[in-house]
Amino acid sequence: MVQTNASAEALALLRSLFDAAIAAAQPELCVPPHLPTRAEMGSGRLIVIGAGKASAAMARALEDHYQKNDPELLQRIEGLVVTRYGYGVACSQIEIVEAAHPVPDAAGLAAATRMLKLVRGLNQADYVISLISGGGSALLPLPAPGLTLTDKQQINRSLLESGATIGEMNCVRRHLSAIKGGRLGAACYPARVLNLLMSDVPGDQPIDIASGPTVADPSTREDALAIIARYHLTLPDAARQWLDGDASESVKPDDPRMARVQTRIIAAPQQSLEAAAALARAAGYGAHILGDAIEGEARDVGKVLASITTQIASRGQPFEAPCVVLSGGETTVALRNVSEGNGRGGRNVEFLLAFGIALGPKVGVYALAGDTDGVDGAEEIAGAYWQPDTLTRAQTAGLRPTISLDQHDAHGFFQALDQSIITGPTRTNVNDFRAILIQRRAPNGHSDE
């Protein structure tokens, strides 16, 4: 990517904001302040369970804390945590298993089966620490009775392609699972359970983080059926039959088995956005957080933020340039025209491409969109940059932005321009991160093109 000094500085600032957001959600910072003491845990068995892209790093942070503060207690800990392939870290007491995400596999199924077995038969003196982060839904794929892993894989793909929100997808997943929707938490009864959750969902609702394996679920199977109808999803016969019966109901808030469960959100998108905003202000820019829970079709959100950016750049409203506009949440991508090409993309790069097309070649406007877990879509690409000459460079390279967008090939588009962002495993997950840098307001209230 050819850059002037000014563009290099702008892109470096955006990358530093992204890095600050990721750093603010590292388990080594977020886990220790919430860990119980020896007195709080008592003299029974100490079990650690967990699932998600950050769960292995969370387990390591837990072990490091007790190694430093109570090594004798550390020797009493046993447990099992499942994370995404490539996201594992070495632990001494807690077994780390890697499995597939976003479409589950046999390794995840085996880990979920073993985890449920591990917590059954506990008593009142025992203590369970549950380390849950985003990605846990796919990593704990234990199908409800009568369903197979193949059924779960088919349903997961359909949900991912439907355009459903994460809350809607997780509602369906909970009611087709033998471990989610509070079932893992209920299996721990009568032991005490401490949930330490890293939120990757808009609104930070515990039940939507990894489909809530250890928290009570107020939603119903009727809610799940309504979502299936809304998105015209085709289910395997066994899944439909299961949802038609009362046995598919998840564990409800008034269930006595959940009375000894305590839940804490230890990291969330807002704190990462605030960390990025503080860094932007230190660099001399106004910093404005539009929201930490923005949802909607990725290309539609891109158009809206392009309109806001244009208003800032041309009229100084609602913010004066120079400034940085930040947002988080989780957009969705409903696959269209999939037969017209083999597109490679994710919701962040799809947002960014739609944003750039709607924005046009504005001088002094740069943007970054990425997933804080380092994986946007199904590839090891976190996201991408947008810069003022992106459309011009695309034309020179023979790329057609609107065609790339229609074919959901934003990764291909940005890779061809050397504007992709690759972080490697971040071992955290607080969802999408978007930063738009507007360096100056155009003179006379007109767009600076």
C-alpha cells in the first residue's frame, strides 16, 4: 500500500486505537480482580470450566493469579476449557481443548460432552468458576436429544447466512442444545457457580454470550420458532420435532438449580471503545462514541455512518473535525448472489466497503473496521482500512467495488489493495470495532473531494 506521510500517520493512529481496544480487554487485566479468595471458595472441589475465543487466556490469567497469590490453592484446581483452533495457551491445572469456530466440529462436541460430565455429581461444598467469552456457542456444540452434530452444523450455517441478529441466532441455538440455555449451570447444582463473562454481544446480556450455558434463559421455544419462521430457515426434521415439544425449553430464571449462580461481566465493548477514545484525545483529536451496541445489516450500517461522516466533514455537525468517531456492536450479513461468485468476507469488511462506496473519495477521511478477536468472517483476517484514494486505486487495479460488495468479496477487495489487517490470535473478544478519522472540515461547507 503506497502511502504519503500524512496517510501513514492517519493509518498508524487508527491501528493504535484498534490495538488499544484489544489491549483493554485482555484477560490478564480483566480476570484477576474478580477471582474469589480461598475463604470464599471453601474446602470442596474447585472446578474451572469455560468456552470461547478468550477462554484459554482467561484460564491462564486465573492460574497466574493463584500461582502468585495462593500456589497451594492452585494445586486444588481442576478443569476443562474449550477455545478456537490457534487460541489455546498452556495451563498447568486446567485442560485446554481447541475446536472449530464458527461451524462446530467433533472436537467441540467431545469437549462439551466431557464438560457436562465433569460438573455432574458436585455437592454444596464445591465451587465452579465458569469462564465464558464470545465464540462459545460454536465451541460447545452438544445437540439436544435426537439431533446430530451434522444437524447442528447445518443449522449453524443457515443462521450465519440468514442475516439474523446474534440474539436471535443464540435463542435458536439455546433451544436446540443439551448444554446451552442454562443447562450447564443447572448441571453444577448444588455447587456454587461464579460466571466470569467477557461480552461480545450488543447490550451485554449474559444469556447471549456463548448462548448462555451457565445462566438462566427467559426466552422460550416459541421465541425460537418465531425466529425460524421470520428468516424462513429450513430445519432438519429432528430439530423441528424437538422444538415442538416442552422438553426443548431452556432453564428459566426461577429454576431452583440456578439459585447459587453468580454472574459478572468482566469485559465489554464499551470499555474498549473508551480506551480507544482516550488515546485519540491524547493524540489531539476529538473522540466520540456513537454506541457500543450497533446492529443491522453491515452494508446498511456502512451507508448510515458514511452519511454521518459526510455531515461532519462538510458541515461540522454533529461534531467538529478533526475528530475520531468510534462505534461497536455486531452487524450481520445476509448472503445474496452467492451463486455469482466465491466471495470471501466478514461483517466488518463488508461494512467498510459499503461505507467507502457511499462516502466517495473524501480527502482527509480514513477508517478502520475490524473484529477484536482477530477473525472477521471465517478467515484469519481481522478487518481492513479505508483511505481517501481507495476508490482510485481500486479502479487502477481493475477492481469494481460494487461488484465485490454484491458478491460479498470484501476480503478479496481489500487484500488486492494491501489494506487488510492481520493481527493473529488476540485471545480476547469484545466484538466489532469501527473508527473513522476525519482530519479536517472542508472549506465553505462543501465536501472536500
